[in-house]
Amino acid sequence: MTDLRIAIVGFGKIARDQHVGAIAATSGATLAAVASRNASLPELPHFATIEELLEKGPPIDAVSLCTPPQVRRAQAAAALRAGKHVMLEKPPGTGVAELDPLIAMASDAKRTLFATWHSRYAPAVEPAREWLASRRIKSVHINWKEDVRVWHPGQAWIWEPGGLGVFDPGINALSILTRILPQPVFVTAAELAFPANCQAPIAADLKLTDIDGLPITAAFDFRQTGPQSWDILVETDQGRMTLSGGGRRMAVDDKPIAEAPDQEYRELYQRFVKLAASGASDVDLAPLRLVADSFLLGKRTIVEPFVD
């Protein structure tokens, strides 16, 4: 079996920090090219656009789209038409419905479409899901707050329509939530804080539930300084389960249960290699639906302008 030859499209912070190393560490995968208007790797073929990559680039089997979500649909369609497997960074798009034709294209072409949720691969997420499966859950609270200037420096796209604002990290929490809870959840109310000069929220407070009325709340904020917060607290009939560090650590009543180093992106690429071997797809849109419903139901307030 030959390696899956992958090209990274969009070479920003997440591609440099996570994708390059993860591909190098994944058996059965190799990084073959980069397509980016503003960045490259000296040892690899470089192209300005995905169109140039597909027309003039070296032989590749797959593309990993690390571009802003506003342009991913067209890029994914181009890659699928060219017979390539496609990995989508999160969020997979700017809306839910735009993924449907891509799913159909991938199925018709027998090519993989993989909508990734890297936080689901954090080491304590599966232990948390298994622990909760045999408990009665009483309530859930998400506290997901970080400093946008640290994690998204100079990334103006995140404040434009489709950029999601604070839901760019917040959707990570929702991806974990929809993995660990035994029933589907939905949004019942939202309050979204928009900077006066931006088209996407800088903070959000959500209320969610499931069909049995489970109370779930979530607080997202891009204005956190000092220690950062990526925590999910679940009250059960057998104690409080805490997921912290973005899903890296699990504790029950403050007693550590699971903790391991971060290998989220390595596991994503291991999954991508396996999917591509058979042309199967993996596109779970539940986290994106929750974000879309938050915008539909959200009460909008205007706060001070954001200056990067």
C-alpha cells in the first residue's frame, strides 16, 4: 500500500502548528505540496491556489483544506471533481446546507469527505463518554473562554460573515458535547455579543437541552486574558465529571481519571488514511447545526469595537 499523498491548501497558523507535524507522524501519509497565497515550505512544491495545484502540481491523492471556512466549499468541490479525497478543517463550512452537495459529490465519486472535529480526539473525551453512558445526567455547563489575540492574531476573516467569531473555538466544545452525551441536543435560547465594528460575535451565552429536558448552558468568550478556560462540567447522580484543557483531562469529584498528551491531529490523519483506503466519508454536522441555530435564535447585543 502506497502512502496517501496529501496537499495542504491554506498555510496559516493551524496548518503550520498542527497539520504538518501530524502528517509527518502518520504512517501511510505523506505531505506532497502546499497551496497558499502567502506561505510555503522550502522543501515542497508550492502553488498559489488550489486550481493551480490541481492543474500543475505533482501527483496527489488528497487535499487538506485549512483555509478560512468562507472559501472551503468551492475548494472542496474543485478537489472532488479532480478525483481527490478531501479533509475539511473545522468548521466544515459557513452553513449547513452547503455541505449536502459535497457529500453527494463524494459519494458519487467514491471519494472521502472528512469533516474533522479535532477536539473529539482529545484523550479524555472517549473515557468521559463511556463514564456518562451508565450515569443519570442532571445538568451540563460549558465554560469556553480564550484570548482571541493569542489564538487568532491578525485573522480578520474570523470577524466577517461566515467566520463564526467566538463560535470558531466554541464549536470545539459543541463537538465534544455532541459526542459525550447519550442523546441529541438542541438550542433553546442564545445571547450573542457583537463588537460594533464586526460581523461575528465576540461572546455568546447559550441554553440547550435534549428531548428529556436536560439543562445545558454554555458560555463562550473571546476576551479572556490570563489563564484560558476550556471546561465542561457534568453533574450526575454519581458525582461531578469535569473535562478540562479542551478534553485532555477528566476528573470525577476532582479525582483525576484520565489524562494524556495531545495527539488530536495525528488521530485525525490516521482516520483520514483509513477512510481514503475505502472511499468512505465521515461528515457529522451536529456541531455546525447548533451554531446555526444559535444565530437563528440569538438575541443580538452590540458591545465595544474590537481592535486587534
